[in-house]
Amino acid sequence: MERFLRVKGAMITVGLHRYHKNLYAEARDVRNLMSDAFKAIMGSDRVRDVKYVAGAAAPNWTAVQAAMNDLLTTEKVDYITLSFIAHGNTNLMNLGGTTFYASQLRSYILEHPNVKFCIIIESCHAGSWLDGLKSGGVIPANIEIIITTTTAAKSAYPDWDSAGGSSDHNPDDMYVEWSGDFLQEIVVLHK
């Protein structure tokens, strides 16, 4: 029997950590804005922030899994939005200094066939995850949508109001280019 009312939750993380990573401040700030936006939509109790905390281990795949498991068991969510901001390469990203692969996320998703997943990936080569989450050319049926900020061949970049002789079409945005525009639209839609 199909359920028409879903219990929604979100896990928001930034894989960059305070030391050794460029763009940390921009990524941290946009992660905070993304978290605030999802908390306004879903409620604070259904959003898990996996972030760098001074003196603690940096966010990694184990922390992401724990946050998702907590949403499933404590909040009984059956629709999870996953938001990743990280340095990336083909089918992988860096979470807190450790490598996290698309195949790991695919395995987790397949272990939870009754949960729907919405995935947002902001990293260099984020588009490669569209193929990395597939097996035999097929994405798991419980993935509702995947939003990637770049193609498999492209790098991500910070918000530059002018670069290479061009001007930003939206100079009021900030942080990381794609996220700044995306968050502005979320705020407008939910006012």
C-alpha cells in the first residue's frame, strides 16, 4: 500500500574541515544557511547537521551514516534529503579528510528500500555521482532526485562577482556560487 504522507528529514554536511582546506569558511557558512532553510521547512528535530566541531573528529562517512540512522530510528523519517558540500573528484568526495565513494552511498540507499532519498551534491565533478550511484545503468528506485552542481567534467567554484572579464548575473548572492542562488530561491519560495 502506497503512503501518501511522508515524514521528511534532512542530513546536511560539509566535508571540508577547518584546517588544510581552501573554501572552508564559504562552505561552512553555506552549510549553515542550508541547514537553517531545511529546519524552517521540516522542523529542527528532523534535520541533522554533520559538521566540524572544534576538538572533535571531522565529519566523515561514519558520522553521515549515524545521522541518517538517527533520522530513521528516532524521527521515523521515510524521505531524507542529503546535502553534501565537499571537495570532489570522479565518484568520490572528501569528507573530513577521508574519501567517501558513490558506491558507499548506493549501498546505504539499497539497504533502506522503503526510504526515499533526495540528494544534493555540491563539489567538483559532482555530476559523476549520477553514474556512480548506478549499477548496470540503473539508479536505485528509491532515489527521487539527484541535484548536482556541476557536470562530471567540471569544477565547482566560489562566488565571484567578477572573474575573467565577466560579471556575476546575481551579485547579491554569496558563499559558493550555486548554493547562494539556490538558497535565495528556497527562502523566496517558503515565505
